Amino acid sequence: MPQNQYMPKTSVAYFFNRSKDVNTENNISILTLFARLTREITYDDGINIYSKVDTIWVDIEDIQLEKATESMKSLPNGMQEYTVTEEVFHALVNLSKVSPRELYCLTPFHREAVREKFIQ
């Protein structure tokens, strides 16, 4: 008689996060840009669910507002998280190696997006 065995499940999700915020210090407006690429591996053994998040790339940059590009200035203040496919994720990783500043203003093809505005 065959035994009823549970097959472990593993899933991988890929995320691109970016944020923009503007603060004023000593009458100078500073634009802070942040971008991160992460991979989340989830393993379900039938009893417990385990998750591991690997940061593949991350960058943060402070720029005086008058030195920022128009595309940087026009970004909404807040945080965006995009769930992307593996193919899009690898394209973003490749872009981070050759032109990392592009990731601050890029909106990738995504499966899901979550946006959260910063409190002013």
C-alpha cells in the first residue's frame, strides 16, 4: 500500500524596490533615492514555511535637488515595490551593473505593484 507522503514545495519570488524622498536641511533640499533587487526563496516542508531573502543589489544616493534630473524630481515621494518575473529581474541585475542610476527612475514590467506614500 503506497504511503501518503508530502512533497516539499519551493517557490522563488523576485522583487524590485525603489523609493524617493525629499528633505530640507540647512535650507538645502536633498533628494534621497533608493533602489534594491531581492530574491525571496520560500520552502514549505509540510509542517513549517521558511523564507530566505537575498539582496542581490542595493544602492542609495543623496543628491541636491537642483542637481537632480527632471525624471528624478518628477518621481512620487514614496516607496514602490514591484513583483517581477525572473527574466525581468535578471535584466534589472544586468542594468544595475552598467547603468545603476537608471534603476531609480525605471518602472519595470511587473506582475504586481505596491505603492506607499511617505508622510510629509
